[in-house]
Amino acid sequence: DTEVTQTPKHLVMGMTNKKSLKCEQHMGHRAMYWYKQKAKKPPELMFVYSYEKLSINESVPSRFSPECPNSSLLNLHLHALQPEDSALYLCASSQLRTGVASGANVLTFGAGSRLTVL
Amino acid sequence: GESVGLHLPTLSVQEGDNSIINCAYSNSASDYFIWYKQESGKGPQFIIDIRSNMDKRQGQRVTVLLNKTVKHLSLQIAATQPGDSAVYFCAVVNSNSGYALNFGKGTSLLVTP
């Protein structure tokens, strides 16, 4: 299995709703990522988990709450979002070797969850 | 922080021609570079990578060139096909300081018949 699966594919929510985005991979990758992508823009890093521990938070507002229940799953909990949070949310995973010769940083991306906040 | 940019936001080529997509980066400590392709409605897909100890790497119909002196890399696609139409991103990383990718702005490649 060489895929990253994201659900739901589309989500519409109001500003007072609580929802979650889910991501799953079975490649044995020990790093998992959340990226946010606005239309016609590159993906922007939000969070990185390594060995199920949060290792990078790119100053993301607390209305986005990541969770890594185990090495295969990554969630993004959403609460009190704003319309400007509407975007494509991409999950990715990678191995965790380091160093120039390792090719460690090839991320495998899911197809994304398209979020619309009304 | 890292600044990764592209010289040309859109590129239109005829089917069968070669395409060249360029990318400039600012951090001289960057040592690993990846090209991704993103089709409409999909996540980015890995195309080819290159490490800083190399200046050229070839794949199937694609070649990546790295010029560390001027901090520039390019993606060459030979015999461009309609299925190559997509947005192409370069991504860079300094593997000593982290492993998360910093993406460039993207080039939209349109292949016309």
C-alpha cells in the first residue's frame, strides 16, 4: 500500500461547528504532516509529527488541533474556524532517515480534503 | 526564512516540444531538492529529486539540473504530452535542520495539441 488516504474529500462547515479531518497511511512512515493549500498557491506547512509526537507547529492558530493517535493515523480537529480558513488540507507522510544521501524527505501526499467554512 | 521562487508562473508548450521549468532558492544550506507535480483535484505527486552532491539527474522523460553556485534548479520534460499539464512545484530542504519541505510558488504547465 503506497497511498495516503484522506477523509472526507469535501467538508462544508459553519463557524461554530466542530469537525475533524482524517488521514491514514500504511507505508510504515514515521513522519506525518499537515499542509494547507489555498487556490493557485503552494502548500504551506502547518504541523509535523515524528514518532507520533508533534515536532513542528508553524504558528498555527489554536482553532486547528492536530492529533496523532498512532503511527498510521493523523487527525486535524477543527473548531470555530473562519471563512479565510477555507482551503485544501493536505496530509503527507515520509520516512525519517536524515542526511543528504538518504533521500529522506520524499513526502507522499494524499488527495486532500477540500474545506469550505461558511 | 527560506525563499523559494519560480521564474515563470505559467508556461504553455506544444505537444511534443520540450519544457523547462525553473526554480530559484535562497538558502545555501539547502541540500535536497524535489520536484512535485500537482494535477487538478489531486495532491502533489513526486516526480524526481536531486541531492546537493549532484548537478544532474535523469528520470523517465524528466531531467533535473542543479546549479548550487547561483542557487537554481530546473526541471526539463522531454516530448511534453497533454498528461503533463499540471502545476509543478520545486521543494527544498536543509536535511540538517529539518525534514519538512518548503515549496516554491509553482508553475502552471499547459500542453496544447
